[in-house]
Amino acid sequence: MAATPSSSRLSRRTKLFYGAGDIGNALVNSAVQFFLVIYYTDAALLSPALVGSALLLAKAWDAVNDPLFGWLSDRVKATPLGKRRIFMILGAVPLALSVALLWRVPASAAGSPMLAFVWVCGSFVLFDTIWTATNVPYYALTGELTDDYDERGSLTTYRMTLAVPAYLVGAALTPALVALFPDKAQGYAFVGVLYGAIAAASLLISAAGLRERPEVSARTAEASPWRTFGEAFRNRPFVRLVVTYFVLNLAFAFIKTLMAYFLTYQTRMEAETPLVMGLMLICVVLALFPWQAIARRWEKGPAYALGMAIGGLAVALTFLLPARPTPLIYPIAALAGFGFSAQWVFPWAMVPDVVDYDRASSGEQRTGLYYGVWGLATKLSEMLALAATGWLLSLVGYVPNEAQTAGALLGIRLSFGIGPALLIALCVPLLVSYPLTRAAHRRVLAQLEAR
């Protein structure tokens, strides 16, 4: 029997089933963010500049597909398989296949720049399309399973409590799995098959255990996607939130993309990479519920700002680490994990509140569209970092699997530590003064009840 949520308070069982859907997502996402570029350069032996350009072109499709699939899931009428869950169910197996293809570049591509470019761009477009079609509706359920300001934070915390350990596995276990094979390319191909299967299974389990609220599923959005897309950017709290999140996620994406390079070439601790990443992500998990408790005493915006400031300080400290193995990396990783845990809790719990703000003024349920725009900001920031990393590595003279020059190491250190810390510093004041507080959200709900 599936869990049936009320309009506000949710059972623990519902929260667990919802969180289970993100286990496979987190596993795949972690592997892509930490290892996709280094797989292309060090295993598939592709040019970093070619990889960066191909990935950036692939992201042009994101200008359409995230808001488009969000709008489509808003327009779908309720079915026996649900309004949002039907996307998760029908897209699970195609998602598994697309993940497997992402990590299987043909060996002939290393000698053919055109083939390499087409494969990297095409396989990522396929993966990104199916990822969006399944995940935008899944994330939209955060705002539709409950209307409660704090309960949404709790639902997100449960989801992240299950997802972050999977994210940890993706970061820490991937290099260990690859090392089991005599050839890196074979190891990454195995990772693609395994992680894709887990992603499909977790979506199906989550969809089987949830029931959407009939009164919410019955609502549909405007017929025009362009009009609704434009109206999203007239929602001032949302614009402030999504711009801030874009900058913060850009900083975080640089950190994730360059961590393997920093540990391998700056601290010369490639063998300890799983340990360092694992320590950081364990601290992320341990801090999830404390951050939720802090948010219940404060507000989501200031609590989010505090966490990011702590994480920004930690990555700035990495610039001071010597070009040799050092135990100082471990306390810095722990501090970063505690601070960046806020990135897993607050932004996703804040989006449903701005959706309510929109519904109070428009009278329409456009949760999917907002999560589509949110997904667009997420993936554009991550892919901008991936592309910029490829260009940067080429610019500073990076040579795969060799000792790096002083100039290459300086470029890696600046992009991994100082650059992200500065981006975070720009966003902290915007979060401290974020206007959609608990009291403001209560006023929004009162307007909805009156309507």
C-alpha cells in the first residue's frame, strides 16, 4: 500500500519513499560532476578544449528542455499513474541506457576529433533530455506533497539524507571501481551500466510508494509555455533566489569538477581521493538535520548564507596548501562538508515557497515550470564550470597523467579555491536579506485560502 500524504504533515514513510527517488540521481550526478571531464581527458584521451566546447554546445538544449518538460508536466492531466509520477515510471529504463552511453566513448574517437565531438555532445544531449524528463516532475513533488513551510524543509532533509550517502558513493567509490579494471575506459564503462541501473530502480521504487494529492494533480497550467516562462521571471522572490543559486552552484560546480585534479596534481594524493571526498560527504550527511534545526530557529535564507560562508572559507584555505601530501586536507574537507551541507537542504526547500507566491497572484499551479527553470539554472551553472574547466586546463598547459608545471598548478588552485570563495562571498548578503520568510509565507497561504 502506498503512502498517502495529507495537505501539510507527511508521514515518515512518505518522506522515505520520496527520498528514495534521489538515490540513483545522486549517484549518477556525483560521478558526472566529479569524474566526467577527467574520464574524457585521462581515459578516453580526448582534448580538454574539445570536451569543454562539446559540453557547452550540449547545454544549449537546456535553454529549452528544462522549462519545456516542467511546463509539460504541469499540463498533463492526472492519470492512474499520477501527474508527476508517470514521467518517473516511463523514463526510468531510458535513463539507465543513456547513463551507460555517457561513459562509453568509442576508442576510435581519440583519433577523430569530429567523431569525439559528436559523441560527447550527442550522448550528453540524450542523457540530459531523459534526465530532465524524469527529474523535473520528481522534484516538483517537493512542493505538491505538502503546503507547510517547515515540512517542506523536513521532506528535503529526508531526501538528502538518502541522496547524500549515494552522492558520497559516487564520489568515493567510482575511482575504486575503475581501479578494479586493467583499463580505465573499461572501468568507467562498468560504472555507467551499474549507476544507470540503480538510477532506474530508485525512480521506480519511489513512484510505486507515493500518491499525489488529487486536488493538486487536477490543476493545470496555461496553454502557452512562453507566457508562463516569462511570468516566472516576474516573480521577484524567485528571480532573487534563482540568480543567487546559479552563482552559488557555479562556485560549487568548479569545486566538484576540479577536486580530482587538485588532489591528484597539487597535493599528490590521488590514492587518498576517495578518503578525502568520503570525509567531506560524511560531514555533509551529519550536518543535514542540524541545518534543518537551525532553519526552524532562524529562516531558510540566513541559515543557507551561514552554511555557504563556512564552505567558502574552507575552499579558500586550500589555496594555502603546499604542493605535496598534507594532512591539513582532512580538517579542511570536514569543514567544507559541514558548510556545504546547507547547499543540499535549503535551495530545494525554498523553491516551493516561491511557487506558492506565484499561485497566490496568478491562481495557477505551475510547480513543474518553476522546477524546470530551476533545473536550467542548475545544469547551466554546472556545465559552464565543466566547459570552463576544459578551456582553463588547455590554457594553463595541463598534460594528462604527467607532473604539472607551476603555471598549471596555479591555475588549478585559483579555480578550485579562490574563485569559488569569491562567488560565494557575493551571494551571502542576498541570502541574509531574503524576503520570503516564514511569516511572509503564512501570508501567502492565507491569500490562497481566501482565494
